[in-house]
Amino acid sequence: MQKVIAFALLLALPAVWSFTSDLQNPDLQNPDLQNRDLGGKEAKEQINWMSLADAEKEYVKGTGKAVLIDLYTDWCGWCKVMDKKTYSHPEVIKYINEHFIPVKLDAETKDKLKWMGREYNYQAQYKANMYAVYLTDGNLSFPTTVFIPAGQNPYPQAVPGFLEPKDIESLLKYFGDGHYGKTPFNDYIRKFTGSWK
């Protein structure tokens, strides 16, 4: 059921970009493009990103909030574009800060990571931390937005690829407004009307 939901999320997205897109698009390697403000107005507020350890403490309090993980790498051009275009969008910032426990996580960190009593280390064969491998079910792609719903031992829902504000709105509201686990995503998305641009 959970994998079906993850698959449905992927089908519902208009554009999914894998990390190989960065290698194929030389414009994304251009520092001028990476440093340009792609989101229009500068955001006055920012997402209150937490460390994974702080997010776990908040999560186990039982606030009812899902964890949102922005899984990125330092070399990923689309990750930088998503930071500038999506995670700087005022409505995205406000919604994430109000409804999620947000974590920005480098998939290639060599630091030991802990989550719910388990430890995860960097593995050279994957060129990634095993927590990133776990979150993506072994399908590493960057950027990936991961949702860990509130509840007992929930299965991470990973959505790979660059998401514009209009693309991420339905996902944020699906998990943030409590539809996950109650309404099949395909039913939800048929009735959803977005307002973010």
C-alpha cells in the first residue's frame, strides 16, 4: 500500500528530474545560474531547517507533524535551483514552517546519522550515507523530497526530482493537512486545486 502511494505520487508529478540531468545540462554547472535569484522576490522569512537529531526529538513528542526531508548533494545543480525557486517561495516557507518538521540533509554526509534507535554510516559503494539509501529505498536521485508521516514506524515516502512551488503544493498539503493514510493520493489529486505559482 505504501509503495503504491509512493508510485502514485511519482505519476502525479508533471516533471521529475534525476541527478543525471545535472550532468547532462551544462547550464546548471554555471555559477551565474546557481547564484541568480530564480524565485523573483527575495523571501523575508526562511524555512526553519533542523538537524536530523533535533527533528527526531520533535517527532517523538507526538506533535502530529510529519517530517519533511530535503535530500540533496553539494554537486547537485537542481538542488540549488530548488533552494532558490521553491524553498524561498513565501507560501512554501509559511506552510512548511507551520505543518512540518523540516530537515535539510546532505545524502553524502560522512557523519554517523541516528534515527529511531538505528545508526547509519556512509558507504563508499553507494557514495552516500545509508540513511539516504533507506529513505529512497535504494533509488538515489537528487533532489528528493521525503515525507515521514506522523505515527508509529511510518514508511518514508520519497518523491525524486525538482519540484516548483506549484508542484510541491499538492504534496505538502496531502501530508500536512492529514490526508495521507485516509485518502488515496489519486483520489486526492483529482479534487485538488492549487493556488501557488
